[in-house]
Amino acid sequence: MNTMKNLLFVAAVAAVMCAIAADPNPFADYGAAMKPNEDYPMAVEWHAANRDAIEAETSDDKLAAFADSAESAAALLAKVRPAYATDPMVAAQVAAVSQYVMRADPSWWQFWSWFSDTPREVWTAALLDAAAKGGDQYRTMFFLDQLRWCGFSEQAAAVRKIGKDSKDKAVRQMSGIVATELCPASACKPCGKGRCCPYGSWALTLPFDTMNAGHLILSKGKDGKPQAKLLWRWGSPFTVAGDDLKIGRGCVTLTFGNHKPKDLPQDKSAWRRDRVVLKIRGDWAACTLQKVDGNGKPAGDAETFSARRNPPIVGPAPDLKAAVRGKPIDILAGTIADFELMEATKVNGWTLKDGVLSNRIQRDANGKSLHKNGNLRTKRADFYDFNLKYDVRVLPNCNSGVYLRGIYEIQVLDSYGKPVDCHNMAAYYGRVTPRVAAEKKAGEWQTVDVTLYKRHLTVVLNGVTIIDNVPVVGITGGAMTANEFVSGPLYIQGDHSDADFRNMILTPLK
């Protein structure tokens, strides 16, 4: 009888453990599990007051030293203390290293990674070890959250085990979320190539001093052939397919250019196109950019950059009614000193008077923009999920935009009476076409209501829902960064044309 009881007990425990490990929806109860931590201070004010000190303590040389060896990584992580006791500078350094290892120059990595661990491998191994040793809920979840950004798909099983071994519900839920995002079935198995699979959404950190954010979606079309949607710094995503797209095991080659063959000289050696090669290892890619001529021969030196595969959006669209609303923030309640130009060398045509933010651009004798004016951003950069309402007066031939988190542009355009496409007023620029035209004539105030929540977007223009809780599929042209998993500012495009804004209210969402 005792033996039977023991067997039943073991079977019951095994069943529970399997249920935890194979939770079909690790996101289901996470919010409830984290309810006791709702009042955790995010130290926004501290970050704003210590911006210079943070920059000094998170310089690239210091970040490289932290990820140089297992010992140096462990030493930094050991400084993370239980909730409310961690030095905020330590937390800032840890987060900065997690981002640094994702953008570290991969040029040497391509050749030497088989003989020596990369900074990313060193750092993520230390994070995984620290999470396993956790000691308390706060530290474990802090380390897991870092792995969520920089971890490898091969670490998903170890992450799940941390949740399986934990008695804390929030840790179990967090481990399931991180493991799912590190190695979702949809990201690992569409082509049977496992860790060398090229398909998915890729964030590109391009080798340019300015506007270095790019994005790539690799997929298979209805005909089963591979295709690519590439966003290269600015503008809209464009398709690369056919002979210009080659996919092999762990390698992707894209060739593209802005000139049509009929515009090019007969001498193919004078042609210039861009060729990008991605060498894929899990969810990380070492990339090269090479100019080539019409014969496919290199023209000039190659440049290196990096790419990171974004976790796919899983599960149904979020319930917007269930979002917890924070305290509304009046973006235009202060002065113009609450904003700053994106580029200090540009002309500042912005004013803020009586709650109205206005931009007036410099024009030539024919009234055309000289494109000398600067884009404007909020100094606050702690916005992540939120609802944003604003009124905008679209002036004749207006072309502007509001960038959510500095990466997703909601279009501002004089498009009244034009066919509906993904560049119209209040569109998710270049990505999603509004369901219906709802814009007013130029010169009238229009109301925009935007909700960015759990990687989904809703836009209501003049009381009409034109984008309804659709997945956010990538950054837009002119984005500040390719990283879609960090907080950011609001920024408003000011280099194209005049525009006016008022009643800009942002409400954080959880």
C-alpha cells in the first residue's frame, strides 16, 4: 500500500512538473503573478538626473571588459541585490552589457568563434548561471529578463528548467515567456534548418554613423519561394526576390540597388549595387555590406554589421480593455525645453506656445522645403506601451510623422481625397494600410488616438478605427534604433514640412 501511495505521489508530482514545463500559454497568468511588484520604482527620475554618469559608466570599453571573461561577467552580476537594494548604476550597467553584446563588431567573430567564446556567449552563460542560482525572486527575474534580449535559442531548455525548479509563480511564468521567445517553434522549424534557419524578423544595426537602423523579414511566398522585405535606413520596405535573393544553409545573400537597368550605362563595371550577406548562427547573424558592379565583382571595401532575430509574436491579439492604465502625461504642458533636436546641426523651426507645438520650415524661392529643419524628440525616453492621443493640423502638402518610442512612425500627411495606401494620414508608415480613409481636408484639426500594447497597434482617426489591433511587424524608416524591445521617446518629423500639434496626452499601459 505504501509503495502504491509513493508511486501515485511520484506520478502526481511528475504530472504537475510536466504541466509547468509545457505550459501552452506561459503568458496567461504572468500579470497576476507579478501583482505584488506593481510598485517597484523604475527610477526614471534617477536616470534623467544621472544621464552623464550613466554614459561614462557604460562606455563601450567598460562594457567590453564586463563581457571579456566569465569572471568579470560574474563579478558584475554578483552586485545585483534583492529588490530595492540594487545600486541603480549596476542595473544600468547590466542592461547596457546585454545590449552591447548584441551589437559588438562581429568581423572577428566569423573566423574565431569556433576557437574562443564571443562576448555574447560569455555574457549569456553568466546570466544563465546567475539566474539558476538566483537566490530570490527579484534577482532571478532580473537575469531572466536580460536573457530575453540577448540569449541564444540553445539556452531555452535551461531557462525552462529554472522555472520548473522554482516555487515562485512569477519566476515560473517568466521562464516560460523567455524560453518561448528564445526558441519558438515558428522561428526554429519552418525550413528544418534548426539553428541555421534564416526565416523570421531580423533587426539590423547598419554600418552608418546616422540612421543606422534597418529591418529584414525573410519568409516564403504563396508559391513556396523565399522572399525578403527589406527596410534600409529610410523610406518604405521593399521586396528582394528572385535572382537577387539567395538562401543557403546558414547564409543569406541579398543584392539590391536604386537604379533600374535602363538607367545604367552599358559598361557593367560602372554599375553599383549593394550586396548584403548574413552568416547565421541561431538568432544572431554576422553581416557584411559590399558594393558590387554589374558583373557581381566587389567595388570597394566591405563593411561589417550585425543582425538579431526578433522573437515572433505569439498568441492572439491582446485584450485592450484589460490593459492597466497609468497616470496620463500631458506632453505639451511644459515648455520647448522639454524637447530637443535629433541633430544639433539642424535648424530648429519648432515653437511651443499656449499648448500648441508648431514647426515652420525653411523654404527656397519656389516655396519648396530646403530640408534643413530638424526632427524633434521628447527628452523623456521611458515610454514603452501606451495610449497616445493628439490633435494635428495638417497644412497643405504637409508631410510629417509621430514616431512611437522613436521607431514606429504614425504618418502625418495631407492625403485627403487620395487612394488609401500605407503612406496615408495616420497609417503605420510603409507597413499597414488603413482599412478606410478617415482624414479631413488640409487646414482642419484632426484627432488621432494610437494604442501601442504588447506588440500590437490600434489607430483611431477622427473617431474611425483605421488600424485595429494588428501585430507590429517592424520599425519604420528613420527609426532611432533597430531594437524594438527598449523604451524610447516620442519624436516628431520636422524636416519635411509645416505642422501643428495640440492636446498630446500619453497614458502608460501595463
